[in-house]
Amino acid sequence: MKYGLGIFLLLLCLTSCNRCATDKSKTDLVESPDDIQDHVATHITHQIKVLSDTSSFFWIGKCKIRAVKQLRHVYQINKKESFWSFRGKLNAQGDSLLFLLRNARDFGLIPRDYFVPQIDSLLRTAQDPKTKKFNAANYARADLLLTDAFFVFATHLKIGRLRSDTALPAFRISEIRINLDSLFTATHKNGKYRACFDSLEPKQEQYRLLKAQLAHFRMMWEKNPWDSLPLIKKDTVAFYHALKKMLCQTLDYDSTVIGNDSVKLSKAIKKFQKRYFLEQDGKLGKNTMPVLRLTSEQRIRQIEMNMERWRQEPARYPKRCMLVNIPQYQMKVMDDDTVYMESKIVVGQPEKPTPLLESQIIYIMLYPYWNVPFSIASKEILPVLKRDTSYLRKKNFDVIDMNGEIADPTKINWKRYTEHYLPYRFRQREGEDNSLGIMKFNFNNKFGVYMHDTNSKKYFKRDVRALSHGCMRLEDYMDLAKYLIRLDSVKYPVDSLLTDILKEKQKQINIKKPLPIYTKYFTAIVDDSGKLNLFMDIYRRDEGMEKVLY
């Protein structure tokens, strides 16, 4: 076993060496600027030769070259000549590209991801301050890093840095459907790097609006940054002073409001809470305090992370579709690019989150049964039954055995079963007391979730509505039903729907034209008035993304 492991590690090492290469070029000092280009070209030729082997990536110092295939191609076309420097200085193209990379946060990206510190260091040390000799090896390294940075930056702008909004980084240049090599060549020729990168960004309006808000708030917060608020228990005066300053900067504090400072502060907190969809009580509660304690840098990152999410979205949604934004607790139906209807929703609790998905609503079920998921049955209902079997009768549940037959709950010894072993399932009968209400909207998905009415209407009065087991409860379910059947008004008009509802009997209504549904997770949006709205990170997806990106 010991020898087998050793052989495996040896083979792994040899395989890795075939796939990866390292820059081993040494210092190469040149006296005259007239000679430096040839020396730089020699170093680049050597590196491209190494890249032309079977290596799938390449290291220059601690910098991993990712666009290996593209580098091989463009340098071969350029006959191994430098792209970015001439006679010991950056050329106009190099200046333009490096300027944009240094200011990557204008695009919601991070300069260090494009080797900016390393390139600056290479250029800064490329000429010996005493001998005035030029280090050609440094210019060659900087050239390769800048070229790779172009391709990486372009890829990140076009399709993002993560795999499908997960916390998994991925360089997905192969998924881009445009010819980046040709784009590189054309842009290097015309020098219009800003226009090139602008053309790669998402075209959705929300991305454009978030980018504008990012510029605005970066400028505002860089002039007046704030750190996290001091602890209120340690220094109450300092806390309220810092809180007032912060609420002034977020434009929530209005000094013209009639009343003393406490009244003004309470109203400012309410405005702040409204933007974050928190309970608007003007108090520093358990949900409000964590959001207030976010620093200006964290708020900038929140905007940037939502720009990242838009890079992973399709260029356009269907003209007719439903969009659900989970942190906003809202759904809206789009028809011909206009909002047809909006409704409050209840989404899954943090420990039972509503999933991100794409599907189609295919039918409406009137007076649906609720087939209780096993986790709820075993963890929530079973413990109650061990104390009181009348719970099933009170809540209108049937007990279904393993043969699919209705069983008598009074003849079952519930104490025999555990949350891991329960050979029965529960089905709540149809009716207004059913947890799904009187209407369910079904769409195929691997998570087993759906959208439905609810018998708990009080939840829609809350601002924080992460309360379900994962399904989405809909306030304006009747408006959605009428919309879904309107294309089938000849065979099934609204009057028929209303008549069937009065019958209080189960019925499936197939949708003539299924409605695409998208459930998304955006914690920053710009509303119709142009105001930035930031929402609570209820599932801590921002937190996970932040750890990876920053």
C-alpha cells in the first residue's frame, strides 16, 4: 500500500509537469533602449515555445497565466514581438490597458485579479536606478501578464468569475461565443480598449443602472468613508454620533423633519429599514443592527456582487415571463417587456431556502391536497402526534400507508416511529384551511417546490417574509390565475374559473401557453425612480460570494 501511494504521487507529479510550466528566465540587462526590443522578443519567444508544449497553464512568478491558448495564437501572429512596450517604456496601448485594469472597480471587478500589483512592480524595477540599464526579462514578463489580463478581464466582463452564481470560481473562456483573438487584434490596432470592454458588458438595464450607482456611491463613500459602527454598549454617545453621520451619508437622515433629534433619527432608521425590506419600526432590532453595521466598502461590494450575478444572466428574458427576486420577497409578471402585475411573496426560511431555478408554470390546481414532505412529517408533525393524535383531525390530515391507502390514525402507535423511520405520509385535504390555500401553480423542478395561495394571510403584512419550507406563497394568486388563463378565454373564461372556485372541488386547469418562471437572488436593484435598493442577504449567498471574490 505504501509503495502504491508513492507510485501514484510520482505519476501525478510527472503528469502535472506536463500540464504546467514555469517562467525560468533570468535577469537580462540591456544598456541601450535601441537594443531592448530584440531582447524582449527573445524572452517572449522562449516563453511561447514553452507554452507550445502540452502545458495547459503557465506560471510567471506567482501569477498563473490562464488564457494559454489565446497567448500562443496572438504572439505567433505578432511574430513574438512585444505588444505593450517600446524602447523601455509602455506604449500607448499598454498605457490604455493598464489604466483600465488599475480601475477595474469601475466595472465592479478587482485590479489584483489582473496582475496589476505584479505588472506595476515589474515595470517599476525594469530599469536599474544606478546603472540605468533595462531589464528585458521584466518587460517580457509584464508583456505576457498584460496580454493574459486582457483575455481574463474580457472573459470576466462577458460571463463572470463564478460558476452559475455559486461560490466556485471558474475561468470559462471556452464558453464565450465571440472570437476573443480577433477582438484582441482589432482592439490593439485601433487602441479603443474602453469601447472594447464596454461592448462586452451585459446589456440588461439593471446591470447598467447598478454600474452607475456603483460609480456614484464609490465617489461619495471614498470622500466620507465610515467603518463599522462602534459597539453601543461600550460607548453610546459615539455609537449614535456615528449612526447619525452614516444615515446622513445614505441620505436617510433629514434635518428638516419637525421634532427633536430622537424623532429625526427614528424616521431616518425607518427610511433605512424600508430600503432593506426590514420591519419599519425605527428601532435597532436584531435584523436592523447587522445591516447598519455594514461598512461603506461592504456596501460597494454588495453592488459589485449583484453586477456579477447579471453577468451570468441571459442577454434577454422571454418577453412574457415571471421573475421572482427572493431577497425582495416579490414576484412580477412581465408581458411584452412591461410589468403586468406584481405581488408580495413568502419565501423559504434561511435553513430551508427557496431554490434558484428556471421552469414553466404548466397548470393550476384548484383546492389542492398538500402532500407533506417527509422532513416536515417526521421532524414537525410526528412529535406532536406522540402527544396528541387529534392534531390530524383538527388540521384536516389524512394518513396514507405504504400501500397508498388511508389509515386510521387512532390505531397507530406513533411512539414507535422516529424522524428517520416513519412508514406513513400525511396529506392535508383540500379547503380554505389547507396550507396551500385554494390554488397551487405547478412547474417542473428537481426541488419539488411550487407557488401557491396560503391560509396564513397575516405573513404578507410582515416586511421580512422568509418563513416557508421552500415553496413560494403568493398574495395576489387570483390575479395570476386570471392572467394565466386569459389566452384560453374561449375554452376556459374567467367566469368558469370563478364558478369552479365556488364548487370547492379539486380541479386541474392546464395552461394553454406555459409561463416561464425564473427565481433569482439579487440583493441590490435600482427601482423605477432610479433609487438603489439593498436587501438583506437572507441566505448568506453574498457572504459566500464575498469570501471567494475578495
